[in-house]
Amino acid sequence: MPPAVSGHRGLFLLLVLVALSVPLPRCAAESATCLAVYREGGAPAVFQSAHCPRWTLLPEGEGDVGQSSPRGCHVAADRGRRRSQEDRAVCALGIRIPFIEHMRIKEVDVGVLAVFDGHNGVEASEMASKLFMDYFLLHVYFLLDGIYSIMFRKSTGKLTYREVTILNNVFNLYKEDQPNHGEGQCWTLPAILDRSFYMEILKESLTRAVHDIDLTFSKEALRKGFESGSTATVVLIADGQIISANVGDSKAFLCSEGHDPHRQNIAITRSPRSILARG
């Protein structure tokens, strides 16, 4: 059985080989069976499948991003009046993800900050904080593997609906950035492998990671009778851009030195009483 590798290391190997136009060895790419497992069940299925031996979750307590304090990354939490701290946070900076931009390797520095506001117990927020980075990086890897395999290796396979949607979104953004494009003008796919492409990949990976965590916890809660839940607020910082996503009533605020505190341009957060009433 091959040793377990992180999504980041596997992704780097894949992209380097593609960029050098070297046929991808079978030991580096995912097997067709593993790809089928991913497309059928997402990250949870891959980590549980014997057909994907390179993908394993770290044992409990090892490699926990949320428990470390990387340089320049600080998290503070206040338990308040509650009996226990039900919130969890994940902070990871300096994640180097290699993408292909204009047919060259570009390592994009990605920072991740996620806050999971738990309620009625710690089970949901605990699981979310432990699984998020593994699920997120796995989705980045498999999305790129599927798209690049079609574009560069002339695979006979087909893109999924979501993969086609990603390329369509990028293609439309690319056209908007070209002021003189004509109706009959077209571009090859490698020409649009720019920032728009990898930002779409990151957004889709974030969405899939949150969806998979929700599905995984729902099954666990049903099996063990958990009544806990959690909101989620996730911020990705990549190449000078910010992607923010939230589930539930938790929000992220963008502040700057030029912000005018007297301007009421942000929706007022509901009162704590109304939040507690909704669970």
C-alpha cells in the first residue's frame, strides 16, 4: 500500500508533471476507480475507500491545524456565560497550492481562517474543525485532476456538470476582461488558465468541503443521537483576493484603515435572544 500523502504534496507532483509534458505515471495520478469514488461520494467516500489508499485522515490529535499557532495567525475565544467552550477555529497560513497560469506553474499562497460557532454541544464544531482542511485540499486536488486530465492528456473521459460550470464561469469572466473581443472570437482553454480559474477552483472546493462536512456530521448525529449544531464562517485569502462564505447566522466583517464607523453600510446583527430562540 502506498504511503498516505497530503493533498498538497500530491497536487504539486501532478502539476509539475503536467507542466513538463511528461506522461503522468499511474503511481502519481488517481486510479479511475478512485476518481469514480470521488465523483460518487466526495471527500468522505475517498477517505473511507480502499480504492484510494493514498488518502487517509490523520489519527486523532495529529496534524490538527486548529490547535497550532502558525506565525502571523492568532485566534482568541471567550467562553462567556456558557458552561463549556463550544466554538472551534481553524487558522492556516502559507498554504502553497500550485496552479497552472498561462501554461506555467504558479504557486498561490492561500490563507484559511474558519470559525465554527457550536451550540447544544461541541460535536458539530469539533468535527467541522478537524475535517475542514483535509476535505478542502482533497477537493482542490480532485477538481484540478479532473479538469487537467481532459485538457492536457486528451483523456476520453468527460467533465462533470460542476467542472463544466467552473470552466464556463472562468470563460465568461475572461470575455468580460477583453474589451475588444468579437462575437466570433474564441479562446483555447489554456489561454484562460489565469487567476479567475484558480479562484473558481478554490470557491468550488470550499463549497464542497462545507457540504461534505454537513453530510458527514448529519450521519454521525443520527447514529449517535447528537443534538448539537454549528454555524460556519470561512475566509480564504489568495493572491490578494478574499473569498468569504458563511453557513448560519455567523458573519465575517472586512475592516480597513479608511473605514468610516459612522456609515451604516452593514446589516445589523440580530439580538442574541433571537439567535438563541432559533437554536
